[in-house]
Amino acid sequence: MKLLKLLVLTLLVSMLTSCYSVRLRNVNGAPQLDPFSDRDDYYRGMAVVEKDTVINMKLTSKDFTYLIKEEELCESGKLNMVEYRNTFGSVLLSAVTFGRKRKVKIKYVCEKPRN
């Protein structure tokens, strides 16, 4: 019984510590606005692009570059804000595949085009 409680506690702590998000924001410039956005979170009123994908890497790779393609939502082609989110599921997938597959959740806001 004591071993089970310790196992559950360890699992709970690892789940809580593996979930985090990092937000990088440009101080020069303004985010591109979206007046039709109905979000209630940090990105309220901004034109947000969300990417949820799995990256396949080789075991010998040290880094990976994810290319952001031009889209209609990003008129200026410049990024104002980028958020990277890591979850317990993505850490677990990376551990099971020995780092070859990584689940990535990215949100970014483009910079407002200058007139």
C-alpha cells in the first residue's frame, strides 16, 4: 500500500512538473489584431496561428528547425509573439521513442504590418 502511494505521488509530481509553456514576445512592434476573434485567454483580440504537430528526428540530430510558412493570417511575415507548450504526453512520447518523435504545440502572433 505504501509503495502504491509513493508511485502515485511520483507520477503526479512528474506530470505537474512536465507541463509548462514558454512565451517569447517582441517589445518593438505591435501584434496583428483580429477583431472577429472570440478568445478569452491571453491572446484575446489577436490573430493567433496554432500548430500542433509531431516532429520526427534522428537519434544523431542535436537540433531541429521548424519552418513557419507564409500564410494569409501573417501579412507582414514577422513574428511578434511565440509560445511553445510542453505537456506530459509530449514528454512521454519523447521518452518512449527515445527522442525520435516530439510532440510540439506552438502558438504565434504575427507583427502588425506598418503603413
